[in-house]
Amino acid sequence: MTTSAPSRTKPATTVPTPRKPVNWRRVGAWTLVAVAVAVTIAPFLWMLRTALSSNASLASNASNLLPADFSLGAFKRVLGLQSPEEAIAEGGSGAAINFWLYLRNSVIFATVTTAGQVFFSAMAAYAFSRLRWPGRNVVFGLFLATMMVPPIFTALPNFLMIKNLGLLNTFAGLALPFLFMTPFAIFFLRQFFLSMSREVEEAAMLDGAKHVRIFFQIVLPNAAAPLATLALLTFIGQWNEYFWPLLVGQDESVRVLTVGLGVFKSQSPQGAPDWSGLMAATLIAALPVLLLFIAFGKRVVNSIGFSGIK
Amino acid sequence: MTTTTARGAVPARRATGTGTGNAAPRGRRRTRSDLRVALLFITPALIGFVAFYLVPSIRGVYLSFTEYSVLGDPTWIGTKNYTAIFADDLFWNAMAVTVQYVALNIGFQTAIALGLALLMHNVAKSTFIRGALLLPFLVANVIVALLWFWMLDYQLGIVNEVINWLGLPRIAFFGSEQWAIPTIAGVNVWRHMGYTALLIFAGLQSIPNHVYEVASLDGASPTRTFWSITMPLLRPVLVLVLVVTVIGSFQVFDTVAVTTGGGPINASRVIQMYIYQKAFGESDFGYASALSVILFVILALVAFVQMKFLKGNESDLD
Amino acid sequence: MKKTLGAVAAAAAIAISLSACGGSAPASTEAKGEINYWLWDANQLPAYKQCADDFTKANPDIKVKITQRGWDDYWTTLTNGFVAGTAPDVFTNHLSKYPEYAAKKQLLSLDEAVAKDGIKLENYTKGLPELWVGQDGKRYGLPKDWDTVGLFYNKAMTDSAGLTAEQMANLDWNPQDGGSYEKAIAHLTVDKNGKRGDEPGFDKNNVAVYGLGLAGSGSGQGQTEWSFLSATTGWTATDKNPWGTKFNYDDPKFQETIAWWAGLTEKGYMPKLETTVGASLADNFGAGKAAINSTGDWLIGQYQSYKGVKTAFAPTPKGPDGKRASMFNGLADSVWAGTKNPAASVKWVEYLASTACQDVVASKAVVFPALTSSSEKAAEAFKAKGTDVSAFTTHVKEGTTFLFPIADKAAKVDGIMKPAMDAVLSGKKPASSLTEANDQVNALFK
């Protein structure tokens, strides 16, 4: 990415090229970008519009861009602030949704698994990149191969194992399969470690420092950026995890937000789904991730292509 | 690929080895001590790998040779599950439907992502735009599926309202056999195109500028530059993206489960949906495990073929 | 006491054997503690909440926690619960599901309790109690309610079409030309230009109001979709019911019925199957998109809740055998074999099946409880609300009910029949293709 010999810069000082053709292309390009962004964001706006509507008027106002019969009822229903009778009257279900509890559970689940995954994967990535030992490539290949195992294949045996350990409906049972590593995390960090400069490490080794110390005092701090990125990506993934918590975390005390959402969707009485309530629920469930993204987005966006590129 | 300008540098980064040619005598002594330390570092990940990937996989393979309804005990039936699968119309349907889905999904997703990446690289570099494009990826699969299920609803969905307003007949996106899979493919393209675009964009960023300058000096048109320079240099990234997205695409489930459930008739009964149905709907875990084994083999083959054919390990930069 | 102990010991043994090395607490012999109760119908939740409160007043040591889960989710979560050892103590059970659970020993048998507590099975509507006795001769549920199918129609639409309530209540049908049933449906269908289905110039591609609404293909039972028609041809789904092992979807009488029904879509009187995905039959009716819906009496309240639509009820049409027919479904409450509170659970089930609770349910006029006396109270409660439910009770009175098919391997049968029926209804395959499906189904039982 560094430019080479200075002679190359000469062309820039020649006669300015006619602007017109470049402009059309740019206009076209910007239009396409605008379309892409619109297509990406519009559905979310529609989600908001529906969440602020009342179910009864949805049929008659299907194409109205503004909320049909503006009402905060949907949000109230999702947050458990409506009585069952009111809820049924508005087209929702009479059952309560324990929103705050699910939120707490999601936070616990996502945080614990993220912390474990990132840390243990970093350790393993260090071993794969900085240490030399027999069979290293073979083991790494094996780890990578697990990316290809369809999750559903391991889900049932894992479920049986968790059950036999008596850990069903506990946070331990929920977190265990995700706690230790994922092939992606190891791959991601290994690529980064490979490209890190070794000078400081080698200096430390010359001074007699052991690998463990080097890892904790040099490598980890230097890798703070990709570690943070990985943590963010992992957190998002764990927050949105659905299938496993569905199997293992049915009990209210450990149910996470995505599972709660699924239950909410299916609780509608024999009519159509409670569209406004559903959209309100999805918005609220997506909110924490969106907030995180707004706070740390630049980091995520800038580093997203990191794995395997450098 | 990040080796500095010296073209003749040892392609150290490409191979999996770490730096070569350092203090050789020290290296020999270190190899032995590295193993012990390495084991220490690797142990947690190894535990995770063995306990939650390796052992279940083996158990899954074992279960595929049994008849197991979960509420009883597994009974060994040999290869009966596998022979039944090959005679099972629904299995072949699932494969056909899944392949159709993957082709549509990856085809459109990669093309659109490539286009978006080029746009971002040449025109719109702002973080806001990149962030906006990434938005759908942040939201859970289930949520995206429900959102589009609502927007594409036959009676009340906004998309059909627009179609109706244009004077065209409404489309039963999730209810019609021809539209079900393309619709689901489309929903997932929407979800992943931003993320994939960013991956490719990063790859574009890593192509050195001087290559382009040489090309423009030689008078190459943008199209020519694209096909003869950008694409070849982008190949490792594209291969990586393709391998990962194809593998993911084969395993589509959440979207189908929440919207069509495999219908209408069997038009969207993708392989993972079929496996789930057999396992949890019909309590036939043996059969479902056999199906999973087959899926795994197919995925491994697909990845292998892709890597081999597209030569993803090499980079034209070196 | 001995009998309760026996039941308890059995339950404990099953619980222990099922949870492998998970340590399960020994099942309590006293009727106390908190028990979990599941149901799926949100409309019935208020009634059962009141039952729970009353029950706890009468039995201060027992608390009942009610969870409602929608139909889609209910069964997968329940099965999940069986495996995980976290199933509810008591739950609403369904005739199509309980055979599998009984076979897998997930249900507690209630025979001892019935004998010991002197429950009089004859107080329940005729035909119901026997349904809940498994193939092994043990009883797995106490009847909760019953339902039948009828025709719900939009009064304003029939009025403007010139169809009187008398006519609607006396329709007849046959598979060849559909009888006055088809005539009514055709006449009630209106296209966007105002032309009715039986008038020249009717545009079947531009229908505004369908004569008959569509929920789905009904899979292998067609409880509300077509079973009330096929039954009048003398056709039965299985060789015997309950516990049949040979299905009869290859019977020409059945295939004729389905062919006629699918033909309604061809003619434009019924919506296309593809439009029903994500849609609700009831909501479409409420939006004025269909004139007649054939559906079950548990939705009476729902259909009456639509503003601006007056719903009237008519019994199902008379068929070639000169009689009406309606599938008779009866729900029951069952106890999970792995419950830690068998005594309390059994007590709750008995309460649910007693007049104390069933009268409460009756008074809310949502469904018809199983006890004959409560059922009559329900009919009165409906009447007090201005709803004439004779269209539904007539089947019980006249004995024109037939049973919901009860057989093993229901999930597998459904996996074959649903796509097969969908294919026929959407016009993709002819009704004769059901013979092939039937062969596949019967192969399951060989």
C-alpha cells in the first residue's frame, strides 16, 4: 500500500482530464450505493412503523407509510405492561412475557461465552502461531474442519451429554459448548498473531521470559484491537443464538431473548400473528446489539475483513 | 500477502510456518519445550474441541446406525437408515431444493457484495455507509425472517401492496411453490450482502495501489483493469468468502423454520429442515443423524473442491 | 392409600429410569407443592386461571402455575420437556398426540385414581371417556371438553344474496355436483365487478369475496376442512377407530370428495392454497374476504369479535347418506409420568374434570366442557350472550358425530399426508395421487 518510485506521481500534474464522463459514472455509482443503503435500512423503518400501529387497523391501512392508528400498545404488551384482557383485545396473547428476565439471561449468556471463547481461543491461537510443536498443522487442520460440521449434527449428542451431566436449564449447560473455542475465533486470531512483529517478543525471550509471561504481558496487550473486534463479533453472534438455547434453556430462569421471542410469536390466539407486538418485540430484542454497534461500530466495520486477508 | 515491497522475499507468511531462519541452535532446543507450553495453551480449546465437537460427531455417527427415538434406547440397525435415505424421495427433494437455494443465494449474494465492495472502494468510503450495510447482519436470523415474513405477506405485506398498486397480481412469496425458495434466498441475500461486501472490501483494500497505477499508465480501461487485475488479485479473498458462505448457505434453517416450515408442499424443505423434522418432529433421531452425516460429507467435499479448483491457497501477488 | 402408593411408586420408577444419572427427587406421596399446568388456547386462559385460584382455595397446600404456549410451539416444547425431564406436571392433551406419548410411557395412568376417587365416567358426554383409554387398556386422560364443526357465515352477505337462515341451516351436499352447498357457495362468491359466482361473466381470476374460505389442506384428518363431507359418504379414515392400522385414502369415495373440494378453487369459489401461508382464516373472514368458513366451535368467540361483521352459525350440510356429520374431538388433561408431585397433579386433573371447574369454563362461553351438565350450562351461557349454538350441539344430540382418528405414528402419517393433500388442493396432482400416499402410510404399519 505504499506507493513506489516518485516518478509515478508525474501524471498527476498533467492536463486535467475532462470531467464529464467521470461525473456520470460517479452519479451512477452513488445512486447504486443510495439504493443499497435504502434497501438495507427501509425494512427496519417498516418494523418501527408496524410496532407503533394497532393490530386491528393493520388490514385496512396496509399501504400507509405512517403507523396505522398510532399506539404504544405493542411495546407495552411486549414489556409485560398490559393486562391479559387488554392484550387479547388488541389482538395479542394474554400470556405475559418476562422481558427483563430474558434480557438479563441473554446478557449473562452472551457475556460469559464471549469472554471464555475469546480468551481460550487466543491461547490456542498463540500456540498455533508462535509455538512450534509436532502435529501443530494437523491439529489446526482438525480444528478448522469442525467449521464444516453442521450444528444440528452435534446438537443432539451435546444435548444428551448436558442432560446426563444434570446441567439442563442452567447457565452452565447453556454456555459450555460455546465456552472454549470456535474454529473461527482461533483462525481469526492466529492470522493476526502471524502478522505481528516479533521483535519485542524475541527481546523478551532473550531476557529469559517464558512463553506464558510473553503471552500475557506482550502479545495480549498488543492484540487488544483484534481481540476487541473478535469479542464484539462473538458477542453479537451469541446474542442472536437461537437453536441451542431453545433446546437447553426452556426454563424461565435461563430463557434468553431470542427464545422468548419465538415463544411470543407462537402465543397468539388462533388468529393471525400479533404483527405489531411481534415487530415491537423484535425491535427491542435487536436494540442492545444496535446500541453496541453504534458505540463500537467503527472498530467492527473497519476490521471486519481482517481474517485471512493480511 | 502483506510482505513488504521486496518481491523476492521468502513467502514466509503464506505457509503456515512462522519465521524461518532465526537462531537455529536455539530453535532445536525450543522445539521440545514448546510442546509442553503448547499443550498448556491449547488445553481449554482442546477440551472444547473434544467434548463438544469430536465426541458428539462420533456419537452422531454411531446414532446414524441406530433407531433412536430419544425417549427410549438406541437399537442398532446397521446401515438400514442409509439404504432408506437413498430410496427416500424426500431426501433427494431436500438435496435438490438446497442446491437450488445455494445457487440462488450465493450467486446473487456474491455478485451484489462484489458490486457493493467495488462501490465502497471507489466511491463511498464512509463508515456510516459501511455501518448501514452491516445492519441486517447484526440482527438475529429469526428476527430477519419474521420481518420479511410480514413485509411479504400476501394480504397485508407492504411489498404486495406496492405490487398491487403497480397493477400486477399479488405474489404469494412464501405460499407459492416457485417463489418459496427464491424468496428465502432473497431474504438471506439481504441479510448477508453487507457483511460479505465488507469482507471483499477489505480484500480490495489490500491490493497495492501501484498495481492500478501501472495499469492506468498502460492505458487499461476500467473493465479491463477489473477483470485482469482486480479479480485475480482478489481471488484468495473471494475463495475464502465463497467457501465460508457456501458452507453456511447449505445449512440454512432458521429462516425456513420460521416462515414456510418446509412448505408449500415440499418446495422449501431444505436438508437441515428435513433433518430437524425427522429428529424433533418424528422422533427419529437415528435417521436424522444419518442425514447429518451425509450433509457433513457433502460439505467437506464442496469445500475441498472449491479450494482445489479455485486455488485459494496461492496469491498472485507473490 | 395402597393404590395411590402404587401409582406413586410407578411414577417414581419411570422418572428415575428416564433421567439416567440425573438425580431425581423422590416423588412426594402427599398432595402438595407447586404444579405446572400447560395449555395452548389463549382464549381459555382466563377460565382456567380462575379454576386454579378456586382449586388453591380448596387445597391451600397446592399451587398451580399455568403456562400458555401457542399450538405451534406447544408440542415441540412438550416433547423437549419429556426428554429433558422438565415437562409440566399436567398438560392439555390431544387425541392425535397422546398415543405416541402413551407408547413412550410418558403419561401417568389414571385408572387407580378414577377407581379410588369414584369418578363417574357416565357423567361425561357420550363417547368421550373411551377415547382416552390407550391400546394397553389404561386410562390416560380425563375428558375436558368436546367440540364439533359447523359453518360460520357472514349474515350480511347471505342476506344480500337472498339466502335465509333456514336455507343455510338445511344445505345438502354430494360429491358429484355439490348440492345446495355448492350452489350457496357459488352464489356468495362475488368478483371485483360485482358478478356472483353463478352468474355469466363471473371472473374467477378477480374475486373480491370468496364463497368459502380456506385454512389449509387439512392434512390427513381435515377436521374442519372436509371431514364432515367425506364422513357422509360412508368413508372412514382407518379400518377401525381408535387404533386403526390400515388407512383408506385410496378409497374412491374419499378421493371424489377431495376432488370436488379442490374443484372449488378451480372455479374461483375458494382461495388458492398458496395465499393461505401466514394468513388467518378467521381474520380474513373478519375482513370480509370470505362468506362461509367451516371451522370449529372453539372459535365462536373469535368470530364474534370482529367489528362490523355479524356471524351466524349453521350445521354442516347433509350428505348422500341423508345425515349430517361432524368430527368429534375431545381434549383431556393428562399427567406426566415423570412428575414429582403425582398426588397433587392427579388431584388437579380431577378438579379440572369436575363440575367445579367445568362450570366455570361453561360460564365463560368459550368451549363446551365434557361433563354433560356443564355442557348444557355452556349452551345456556352462549344463549345468554345471544349466540345460538344449536348448530354444534345438534351433532351430539342426533348422534351424528364420528371420532377423530386415533392411531400410532401420527407424526409420520402427517409427514406423508400433508404434502400429498397440499399437492392435490393446489391442483398440482390429481386426487388419485392420494392412493400412492396411502400406500406409503400403510407401509408404516407393516
